[in-house]
Amino acid sequence: MTTQIAPIVAEPYFREAGLRFLRSLRRNNRREWFEPRKPEFDHELKQPMLALIQTVNGAMTDFAPAHVRPPQKCMMRIYRDTRFSSDKRPYKSHISAWWSREGLEKTSGGGYYMHISPDEVLIAAGVYMPEREQLRAIREYLLVHHAGVRELLTDRKLRRIMHSFTGMPLTRAPKGFPKDHPAMDLILCRQWGVEGTMEPKAALQKDFAREVLRRFRLAAPLVDALNTPLLAHGQKKRRPLFGF
């Protein structure tokens, strides 16, 4: 039997009631509070988020077609994974979406991210916490292509509205990498990308999708560059034995 997906009927922006719900959820992060209010969550947050993703998808076909996925696949769950955390609050206090790259959906490849919280709208793009083999692939790529990646990270138009995120750098050169390499500041990082914030009320504006897309479009060359070694690494892993 084919699963029917409910149509998206909302507009691609939010209402004050959605932000109010997130503020209340942060104060009342309990299942007994959330469950009876789930229809309100669906109406004020889930449906507008899916509509926003659908609108963003339509424009991303021009500059990031490999990142276009069904809205239900892009939207991240409101439920927190508490299995290995001392923080047992069951829900996030923000709603979020992640546009992964085709072929890298189940890994930490480069992509586009957006979340809305009571405090901010965060828009980001890049590679966040890659797996060990991916981390090495990017570092090896930077040995040769560091100048190009640095140029993308410091692009003037991009830096007007987004900035590099911290990168969680190591304190010493990774094993096997020359300590005096000119790319060492980049090689020390464990994540690469850019992020920018807006006031939460930006999500209430009718042109919200355009503002998200403006940032995604400027960050697209950087995301593509960071995914280049990951896609090549994936192809090597899938290569059959003996060429058959």
C-alpha cells in the first residue's frame, strides 16, 4: 500500500503564534505539556516549515540541485535524542531543517542548515562534524586546494551577511600532516563553513524564504568545494574489487 503524504497548505513563513509556542515549549519541556498541544505545533510550526522548505527547494534547483530533497526529509525532528545525554528534556526548543547532498545523506557531508528559535534565526552552510575518514579526506584536499577554499570562506559578499564558524580546532597538527604547511589553520579545524543570524521576527516576514535563499546561494561554492573530496572518497569506497 502506498503511503499518502499530506499536502502542504501553509504559507512559507511563520506567525507570531509559532514563536510564542517555541517560547512556551522552552519553559514547559515535558511530554504532558507538548502532547495535547501537538496539533498547534503542526499548524503553527510544522506546516509553515514544510512550506518554506518546498519554496527553498524550488529555487535551489538553480544552484544546488543535488541538495533538493522532499520537505519531510529535510525537516528535522522536534524530538531530542536523549539516549546518551544527561539532559533528558524530550524536545528541542527550535525547529530546524537540513539540506544534505545527494549521496551523502547518511554521513556528515556538506549541506545547508536553518533553524528558528525564540532567540534567533540561524542560517548555516558547510561541513559539520564529519566522520573520521571524511575529516581526513577534507584535510588532504586542503593540502592542495587551501587557497581556493580560503578565498571562498572570505568572499566579500558572503562575509557581509555570514561569517566562518569556529571549526573546533585541534591544538596540534593531525598525525601525518606537515606542521609548517600554509593551510595548517584550516587543517586544524574539525568543521568548516559559515553561519549568520537574524532576529526571530525575520521568520514572520513574507520574504523570509528569499532571505534564506540569499545566504544559501552565496555559500553554495563553498559547500560544493567541501563536498568535492567527500564525493571522491565515496566513489573510491564503492569501486568494485579487481575492476569488475
